[in-house]
Amino acid sequence: MAETISDLRDLPRPAAYAELKEQMQLVMDGIDDPIAGMATLSALLYGGLGFLWAGFYRVVPGDLLRIGPYQGTLGCLEIPIGRGVCGTAAAERRTVIVDDVNLFPGHITCDPKAKSEIVVPVFGKSDDLIAVLDIDSDDTGAFTEDDRTALEEIVKWFRTAA
């Protein structure tokens, strides 16, 4: 069955995320592979909502985040936990929204077109941090509490898969 990604950019964000979550659940029905989930969610976010970059940095030994499935331009290959927006979200185990990445102390520039960012921690079955979901926009102030709430809900899928 060929899957298509719905263009959700014209919907209000809460409605767009509800549609995206439903589409992910349909596509991933019966699948419990976290890498497949990361690849699928990256494609849905990037294609459906038109973000500049959408993807995952996976937790690997050595207190590092390593690039995982993503959509967009090349990302940083590794980010130390505790550095930059992704590393901060991982270290603090909380979602971080940055309205202007140029004002975030220690921001790591992977794509100079990125202006704002949201990073959501992703937990596995045992409440272990397995990754962070990183989404970049080429607009400042692109992310709100609506994004935080919806994305935190969507990544709960990984608690059943990882």
C-alpha cells in the first residue's frame, strides 16, 4: 500500500498534529521498531508541516546524541549531551523551545537557515531517554505551547516501541 503525506500547513496546529498523530498510528500499526517510528515521524513532520528540518538524535554511549532518521539538510553528526538545544533537552529531560536560536547560549549551528527550534525528549518503555526529536524552522518564534503539547503526546508512541 502506498502511503502519502497529507499537507497540513493550512490547518491550525492542534488540528494538524491530531491528523499527523492519526496518520502515524495508521502507518505504524503493528510495528514496534523505534527506528522505523523515527523515520516515519520525521517524514510526516517535514512533509506535512513544512518544517526546515525534522528528525532525531539518538542517545549513544559516551554521553552523546548521534544523528538518526531525519528529513532536511545535513545535520550535525554528534552532539554532546548538555551542549546546544538538543543536548540541553536531553540533559534536562524536558522540551526546550527556542524562539531565536542566535540568542540561545551555546547554540550549535547545523544549518544557518534555522531561526527557531523545538526539541522534545523521547523516552522508551523503561522511562530511559532514547533520543530527542529536533524540529527547526526558518522563521523566528515558530513554536508554541501547542507544538510542545502535541509533540510530547505524539512521541509517547516510543514508550510502547522501544
